[in-house]
Amino acid sequence: MAERPAKDHWTQEAYSTSAAFDPELATTILQWLDPQRDDVVLDLGCGDGVLTAKLKESCASVTGVDASANLITAAKKAYGSRAGLSWHVQDCRYLDRWINFQKEGYTKVFSNAALHWILRDPTTRESVLRNIYGILRPSGTFVFEMGGKGNVAEVHAALIAAVAHQGTPLEDARELCPWFFPSEALMKQMLDEVGFKIQRMESEYRPTKLTMEKDGGIEGWVRLMGASFLDGLDSPVKREAIVKEVCEVLKTVISHEEDGSMYLGYVRLRVLATKAV
């Protein structure tokens, strides 16, 4: 399939409507990060800056980077005037090309719900991790939470099937997936290869309640999180058919009859790793 230029589907409104639970469910990984007053932190894939700003309350400074210009604009609008916070639009796959890249510039690198997007491209996975290693000070800490193996499996399978039902070859439909959900074993191997020492790692199956906003729920989630699947088709009619099929197929699978709420089967992979002295 022809490669398409990436679109910035991310807006603060769409994110808060369809995935406001991401920063709200970050309590565990923030505890692992254990921010201290003298910490200089890089927030990788900071989104709209909600967690970044919260981190700053406990740190000397926090720098937020994200590939979405829309979300960085929202972060600047909400928190731009706060001392010790800075925001930068940057494709996190290429940190070494960032004008502010500074070797051993940070005591900690933090990432929540972003690395499964950043590490999707297999050709840049190793370099992403090497750049994170390089940007940390000796004994620095890399703490992250991302989707693990089996994350949102029900909607992942439904999206691939729906795209294939619109005439896309199955292998091409699989390639439209924007996520990388590794097992603990694979993540350990990847981190070991660049020199990180894993101090703590866990996977948690965490069914997550979708928002019940007007433009949220499973439809809003599919349109935002699954946008890459939809962009793979030129026809607006086919794109709408995919959204409709996924929502209809999953309706009874993810719904709770007692109140109509919908849950997706999130699997969270959490890691605390350190750089050698």
C-alpha cells in the first residue's frame, strides 16, 4: 500500500472526550517515578500536558515533548506560563534530531500511554531507546507505562476485520495498526540490548471504562485511537462502514447490561529501568 503522510488527529477536545481516563489512571506509574525536588524530567509523549504539569509540582523542571502540534498548543495554553515547564513539538522517534537534545541532560525520563505509538515503527525502536539512554544522566531512571501484549485485543481484532471486510487485503489491514504492544520478555530484551538495568516490571490486566461523553464511548475511541485504520481507505463511505461495524460487533461484548457502560480490555506494561553509573 502507498505510504500516506501522517495526520494530526489529536486535539485536546477529542482526547478529553474519548480518553480522559489515561492521565487519571496513572497513579501507579507516578509512584514508581518517585519525583524529587531536584529532578529534571523529560515527559516523552506528553499529550495535552495534564500529567506533565502535575509532575512539575514535585520537580525542579519538566520538559514535555509530543509529535502532535495540536496537543502541545493545548498544553502551552493551559500551563505555558508556569515556571519550570517547557513544551516542544517533536517526533519522539527522532530525539537526536531535536534542537534541544542534550546528552545526559535529565535525571529521569517518564512516559505514560505513549510508547506503544512511538515504538510502532520497528526500524526506529532501538534508536528510540538508545536516545533515551543517552539523554539520561548516569544512574538516571526511565519509567514508563504503555500498552502490553493483548492490550485492547477485542477492538484491535474488530478493526482489522472491518478494514478487511471493505476489500483491503488482510496483511495490509494488519499493517495499518498504529500500535506496538510488547510482552514483558520482548521489552526486557530490547532494554537489555541498549544497556538499561530493569529494576521493576509488571503487566496488569485493567478493564477500563470508556467515557460516556456525547462524542466519546467506543465510537469516539475508534475514531481517535484507530484513526490510522480509517486513513487507510480513500472512501469516506468505507471509513464510516468500518466505524459502524466495529461499534456494532463490540456492542454486546464490551457493554455492561446493568448500566450500559462500556469497558475495553486494557493491558498495561509498566517498567522502571536505570542507566549504568
